[in-house]
Amino acid sequence: MKRQRQAEQMTVLREMLDLRGAHFTRQRAAVFDYLNRVDHHPTAEEVFLAVKQGLPRISLATVYKNLEALVGCGAASKLTYGDGAARYDVRTDHHYHTRCLKCGRITDLEPEAGKQLLKLIKPPRGFKVEDYHLEVLGYCKSCS
Ligand SMILES: [Zn+2]
Ligand SMILES: [Zn+2]
């Protein structure tokens, strides 16, 4: 089952890269696979350290390039906060995050929560809502 899901993810990735004229490579697949296996929205450095175990010759620069290729084809999104390193999220649907103020760890919040909140927050009359961002700040389990 797990293996099947992984195969499906790789097929999807191949198609997404194809549409962008980008190549499907073993390194790209490894980076994508790692993003799918973790839920903490890692930095490029964290991806590098993890992927290096299976692909010892990969460099941090290559990991960066591969992450950007994934973002470029829509297979992942990049989260930047002005401070600290960018983090990468393989989930590209509309959803929200909690962010640790100490270590920067990011976790997902379910989109439904945001929809409920928007009903409570009444925008000014005549304001047409197109999008919104929700971020919950605090300290993660290991930092608090
Ligand atoms: Zn933390
Ligand atoms: Zn996320």
C-alpha cells in the first residue's frame, strides 16, 4: 500500500515536471519522496542531510535546485518568513500552518478551520474576499 502510494506520487511528479519541460531525475525523486514522508516542512538543509544518506554525492546546491524545480512545476510550495531559511511544503492545497517562534518548525492546520474563522471575522462591507492567510504562532512541543 505504502509502496503503491509512493509509485503514484512519482507518476504525478513525472507528469508535473514534464509539463514544465523539466526532467525527472533520481535526485529530484529523492527530494520529493522525502518531502512526502515528513510533515514538518523542512528547510533545504534538512532535506539535504536526509537525502544525502541515500545519495551520498548530492550537494546542497543541487538540493536547492531540485527544490526550486519542484516549486516551479507546482509539486511543492516554498514558505518564506523573512527570517531564517525557507521551508518546503509538499502540500499545495490551500491550508494553514502553525509556526514555532523558536525553532521555526511548521505544521499543517486543516483548511476547514480557516473557513470557519472567516465566517466569524466579518470583512468591511463591500470588501470582496479573494484569499486569506492564517498562521498560528507559538512554541512547538520540543521548544515549550
Ligand atoms: Zn520549536
Ligand atoms: Zn503545510
